Amino acid sequence: METWEMNDFGELPLLQGELAALADVRAPASVIPAVMAGVGLGDGYFAAPSPIGRIFVAYNDKGVSAVSPVGDRSRFETEFQTRTGRRAYPVEVPAGSLARAVEARLGGRRVKMLFDLRGLSDFEQAVLRKALEIPRGEVRPYAWIAAEIGHPRAVRAAGTALAHNPVPLLIPCHRVVRSDGRTGNYALGAEAKRAILQAEGARPDELDRLAAAGLRYYGSNTTRIFCYPTCGHAQRISAGRRVAFKSGAEAAAAGYRACRVCRPAEAVA
């Protein structure tokens, strides 16, 4: 029977063979993203389906940090590191229920999701968080975002913040349109924006038709309330009861008041 003597530190020594074997121990590659994210040095990312094709979704312990169409992994990782200062590591299956939450959110279900918006200013974060409040199948103009966050004259700045949204689709900047009602541009492309809005039931062709005619609001001649055309209340107005207005001032002059749900805001030059 072998006997062991403790060293000066009260520890049992390792046999030479056991010590050498430690050099061959390697952590599984799959744990690297979790470890790096846990210490704030990196993010994991995975591919997920979306209405415009597969996307990369990056995440860490603070929330989703990036969304980008699937393409060259090296380019995505380089752009991510340039923007955040952290590395992104590909993973097969993300931790917890994140993949299911992403799928549910893109499918139209309202599920709680955290976002890592570090690096953005307070104003930019306020813009993006306000966009989260726009219901699926509805749109709001840039002026609405600016007014809602207490900066009614910062319409252009709100548009810029939305154009640089690091988490498109999941933070629905595609639901924000030009102040004249036209669908406008989008970080992932104008056609992608129209496709997503169509899939969500917002009917971009109808939005552009109304904008071309200079019509920005629908009112009900029974309730005497006016709304954005995609507001749920506006969608329930029958054709015989619907009145179209070119401005909030025109609606107010006709004796209509603004909807308390969609809260129409006039564009501020």
C-alpha cells in the first residue's frame, strides 16, 4: 500500500505522469463563448431563420447585442469587434431559451427579451426602446419617435439612430416610416423593409399610396377620433365611417381629437 506525504503547503503532490497529463486537457470549444461572455470579453452568435432569410444573432449575459444577415462569418466577426471592442464566437446552440425567444419574437409573439445596447448614447437607446413599443402590423413616423421621447425637433437624429440600430428585426426599426408616411429606407435595404412590413400585415403599397395622396390620418365620423392609418382602431373603421385627413390640424379643425393609443404626432421641421 502506497503512502503519501504532504508538501510544505499541506497539499498532496501529483505524480509525474498525472502532472504531464494536465498539459493535454483542453476545454471543449463549445464552452469558449459562454466563458468569454461571462467575463465580459466576448459574445456568442448563432444563425436563425427570419422573414428575410437567415440571420446571425449575437448575445452575451446582458442580452442580444447584434443582428445581421447571414454572410461571411469573418466579416461579421470583424465588424462586431470594430463596433463593440469584443470578439464574437460562433456557437451551435445558444444558452437557455434564447433561440426559442428569437423565433417567437420574429413570428409575432410578444416575448421578453434583453438587449445589450452598450456604446449607444442615451438618446439613441431611447429611440430604439421606443421603437419596441410599436405593435406588429403598425407603423409610426420618425416624428412620432422624436416626440414620444421628449425631443420633438430631433426627427433627423431619431432617423439616424434607427439607421444604425445594431439589433434590427428584433428591435423593429422597420416599423418606423418617413414623416410623410412613405415607407422609406432601412438598414437592411428598402426592399427588405417592405417585405417585412408586408409579412406583418402593414401593407406598404397602401402606405405609399396614402402618402402620395398627402393623406396621413384616418378618422371615424362616429367617435370623432383620428389615428395613424395602421393603428388598430383605424383598421376597425368601416369604409362608410372613415374620413381621411392631410394633417392633425385639419382633423382638429373638423372637430376630431387624437387617438390616445397611437398618439399621432405632427412632424416638426
